[in-house]
Amino acid sequence: MRPAFRLTDSTLRDGSHAIRHRFTAAQVRDVVTSLDAAGVPVIEVSHGDGLGGSSFNYGFSGTSEMDLLEVAVAARTDAKIAILMLPGIGIREDLRRAREIGADVARIATHCTEADISEQHLRLAKELGMETVGFLMMAHMITPDELLEQARKMASYGADCVYVVDSAGAMTIDDARARVATLKAELDCQVGVHAHNNLSLAVANSFAAFEEGADQIDGCTTGLGAGAGNCPTEILIAAMERSGIATGVDPLAVMDAAQDVVRPIQPEMGIIDRDGLLLGYAGVYGSFLLHAKRAAERYGVNVKDILLELGERGVVGGQEDMIIDVAVELERRADTARATHTAAASA
């Protein structure tokens, strides 16, 4: 039976955030082998922030992403290998190198209001013979109609599919449904959805997107991903199959991959604790969490206050430096408050 949608598993890209970009070649080989055997059609492999993300600002990779990509390509049998690229972090040469290694799908990601910066990268990917995906991040921040205008740009640049990306895990079911429905009604290309689980709605939002016609849906095995994690692949597949929706993926095999291959390397990330929930509540980019925790410890402030302030300022991916600015400002506020209290007590 033909699958009702195409699954992309992002464990080896989005999951990179959760383990501080320390995937090893052996881990990549094992994950790709197990997911490929389970029938997962697309497996994404990159630094958490995409090609070229290994840096002081975003976190250095333990193993070069190009080396990991070579391992993934060699390990797959049937699955396509995808990469993610954020223009301004990755460059055209990174995309060419990934294609030379054997990557099949280029997912070009921008903030939801900046689709125009994806043009040269989408066009290059098409010239290289790759399948192209436009990735509109933090899609909760603008209306469905505004998102449609950005999606039209990506489609005009040659995107075979445009994704509604809930980078902060901030969307409700109605939010996801409205955005996917709007894009499906107006675009000639396919539409996808990438859900995070900060509000514990990733599977529900993926179902809602499917009901509105989503052609592609993302998951991460065990939910391993930035912030509170992503839509768990094995749960999504099990729930879809139980609902009579053909996925083309073996639910028992993907459960085994989750339990035996990915869970042993999964750290604390993926739990919807207070900090993870705050990301969704405040609408803060998922990969900011570890950076915010480190800043909170360094400057002696509360991570909750950092996340709420970041949400109030409407920061987006690529503004990781603002985390330090916010932490320093909160530290100064606390110092001022203490000094004021001390002066008042001495008066």
C-alpha cells in the first residue's frame, strides 16, 4: 500500500542539539542502518544548526559533519539522505560538498519572514540534481496568510516542498491546522510539517497537519531533538498505523531502533520539564535551551527569566548572542535590586 505521507527522520540533525553535537561515526552508522531497515524513507544528517554550524557560536561538532555524512551515505540501502542548511551559516561550497558525498535532499531553512535569502541555495540544489525543501522556521510567529507569502517565494525558487516548522514547539493544534491548510490550498508544491513537543502536541499537530493534506512529516526517534524534543518517530508511526494510515514504515522495527539504538545515547533532553515547557509557552527557539542554561549558570540568574525575556523580545534562530546579553542584563538588574535593598535597610 502506498504511504499516505513521506516521513523524514531528523534524529541525526535535530538530535545533535540534545547531545551538544557529539554524534560519533558509529552512532550515525547504527542509527541509519536501523532506520533504513525499518523503512524510513528519508534520514537527515547535519550539525544541529545545519551545514557549517560547527562553530564557537553554535557549538563545535565532535566529528566533522561531512565525515558523518559519508558514514550515513555508506550505511543506507534504500533511504534518501537529507541535509539541512541555513543560509548565512552554511555556504554554497558546503552544499556542493554534501552533494558530492551523496546527499539526496537539500532542506534550506530560514526564519519564517526571510524566505528571500533561500533563493540562491534552493536554485543551486536544483542545479546539483537534489530534491529541494524550503524550511520556514518559527512559523508560529506570523499569520497563515503571511506564511503563505513566504512559502510562495520558496516555491518560486524551486522548492519541491515547503515546510511549516514549529521550531519553538509553540503551536496549538488549531495553529498547525490553519497554517498547513492555507499552504495546501494555494501552493502547487508539496507541504510538510516539522513539530516540536514543548506543549506535548507534536504528534497531535502532525495528525492535524496530515488531515489538512500534509505530504511530508518529520519525526525524531525517541523525540531526540532541541528543547523538549521533537515529534517521536516511533510514536507517530504507531499512532498512524493504529489509525489505519499507511506509513510505509515498520512500526515494530522503528520501536526497536528507538529502544535499542537511540535511547542509549539519549541524554536528559527530550523531557518536558519546566524549561522545555517554557520554550513552547514563551515561543523561544528550541536550540536556545542549552545555551540559556549555560548562561544562567555563568551569570547566576534564573533560566526561566532568560527564556521569558527572550520570548518577550521575539528573538529568532541566529540570535544566540542575545542570550548572553539578556543574562548580563538580568544580572545587572539583580545587582541593582540588591544594592537598593541594602541601602534601604541601612537607612
